[in-house]
Amino acid sequence: MRRCGEVACDPQALAGIPLFTGVSAATVQAVAAAVTVRHYRRNMFVFAEGEAAESFHFVMDGRVRVFRDTPGGHEQTLQVLGRGGLLAVVCFIEGQPYPASAQTVLDSSIASIRNGDLARMAQEHGDLAWTLLRQLATRLLWAQGRIYDLALRSATGRVVSALLQFAREQGGKDERGRLTVDLPLTHRELGQLTGVSRETVTRTLGQLRDTGAVHWTEGGQLVVDPDKLDEWLHV
């Protein structure tokens, strides 16, 4: 069993989701009527690589890890998404099976809308079509950034870049302007995400902690000093 239960979507719950920024209230109402929200416990699959992709998904709450299986039988983490993160965008456009698997790393709520319903509403509501294009452009910029990191940054720089991006996208600020975020990834998974070994991740995090660029609270939250991390980007 994958999901723990499903409910209808309250239009007000879509506030703050980037996909609906600048979209009219009428469009949000129409989308909400077609959306189902499913609740998943930690480590449950939202979908698996190779399955028929019938729906478009976005994260309402929690964290979702997107990964692919390698020929050697290992898992390659591609992305970790928080609130507002989009899943299966390419499948909606191309009609292809899921190219990767999505698994929750925290208890999560995932909104789903059937591809046919989304395509129909994008034709009927121009503001929805525009925001979908804007989100695709954002994904393209993210992909270009990943290519830059993997091609031109050092191993340390790749880990630092991933931490900064994760904290800026999914974290909040404390009273000192530092970023705080839950980082539900093991050192191995962070290494997969950045293309470095687990040992390199452990060593880099130790160096960052020793210089005050990051530290962990007693509750397990990662606290990031963005200015100090910026200094590490080109190491």
C-alpha cells in the first residue's frame, strides 16, 4: 500500500504554492476541484520508475526524494523536493512513463491531478498555461545549474552549492538572518545528489561546521550561514 488516505483539495491550501502564483481565484478554484490530496507516511512511494504516468503531482507538505536505479542496482538521488515541488512535469508534456521514482523522506501530503484534466484546464485558463511555462523555465535553470556544478565546481563546491540551494528553497530565516532547514538526507544520499563520495560529504560537513558555516540544532535542524557558505563555493 502506498498511500494512507486521500481527501479533496481546499482551494485555500494552494496559497503559497509557486505553481499558482499570479493565477486568478477562478482558476485556482477550477484546479482545486480536480485535485486529490493523498497522505503518505515516511518512505512510501508516490510512484515508481517505469510506471504509466497518468497524473501530475506537486508537494503540499513534507519532503520527496526523486531517484533512479542504476544498472549496478544502486539508487541515484536526483532531487529532493519540499512544499511546492513539482513531480512528473515531463510526463505531463510528453506522455511518457515515469523516468524516475519518487519516495517520501518525511510524512508528506501530495496533490495529484490527472494529466488530461490539467491539459484541458491549461487550454481553458491562459493564466494556468503561463504559470506552467514559468515553472518549466525554472526547472530548466535548475538543470543548467546542476550541469555547471558537476562540470566546473570542486567536490567541496558541489556539496556547498547543494546545501545553499536546499536551504534557500526550503528553509526559513532565524533572528540572525541564518537559514534553517530540515535536511532529511544521509551523507550517502547527499553524495549521490552532488556526485561525490560519502566520505567527501562527511569531511566537507566537518570543515563547514568547524568554520561556523553550518551547525545542527539539538532538534536536528541544519543552520546555514549563507555568507560563510558563499566563501566556500569556489574552494
